[in-house]
Amino acid sequence: MTLLSGPPNILPSTAKIGQNLSCTVKQTNKKRTIPVIVRVSDINDNKPKFVNTPYETTVPELTPVGSTIFKNVVAMDADAGVNGIVEYSIAPGDGTGIGNNDGVGRNRITTADGYGYFSINLPHQGQVTVNRTLDFERTQRYLVTIFASVSR
Ligand SMILES: [Ca+2]
Ligand SMILES: [Ca+2]
């Protein structure tokens, strides 16, 4: 007895010795295509990145508390949906550059941490407002540390 192997869509039938082999096409072996949709979901794998830095502005002393003095803080996050929503806040600095006195006499520049003196009242908007009265004779420059985090 010999088994006949044909093309994939032709199955050998049973054969007895002395009979001719016959092959039948398997009726159900039609090709079908089934669409499979694979959705890729976003993972929060991007950190916000500040753009158009460094930020710098000049504000007169005695600017009323609550005044917005800077509106251009922007951090971009490449993630989608809630993973890409950024919240801003002002944090204490690490002390770098604080207490430096540059220049002498009337030209001296004293630098202080802006934490407490400035605030971001609307977390989703990078707008810096004055939180305490500023006194030029005491402090001429503030370093403000802004923190951008994912809204969660
Ligand atoms: Ca992502
Ligand atoms: Ca993100």
C-alpha cells in the first residue's frame, strides 16, 4: 500500500491494494482571513520636559501679591491622556546659588530661594504669581524651582 501525498489541499484517501488511489479535495480547506485588531495601550514612560528654558523675568518690587508675573512655563509630556497631563508646583531649591552676593554697594545682587515668595496657584497652568511682597533693597534676585509632574 502506498500513501499518496499531494499538495496541502489534497488529502490522500484510504486505498486498498489492487485499487487505484484516488484523491479528494478537502471540502472545507478554503482559506479565510480573520482581521485581528491589536490595540497598543499607552504607558506612562515619558517624563515632562520643560521647553523654552531658561525662564527669566523682571518684576518691580511692591508688585501686589497675587499678580501673575510669568506665564510661559511649559513642560511637554509625550504620553497620551492622563499620562501626559502635567502639573506644576514650586518646590524648595537645592541651595545652589542661594545667598550669593554678586557686585558691591548699590550694585550688589543678593539671591534668595523663591520658594514661598512665588506660587503656582493653578497646577495645570504654568503661571507664576507673587505670593509675598518683594523688597528690592533686601533681595534682588530669586531662584524659583518649578516642579513638573504627571497628574495622578
Ligand atoms: Ca507612553
Ligand atoms: Ca508622562
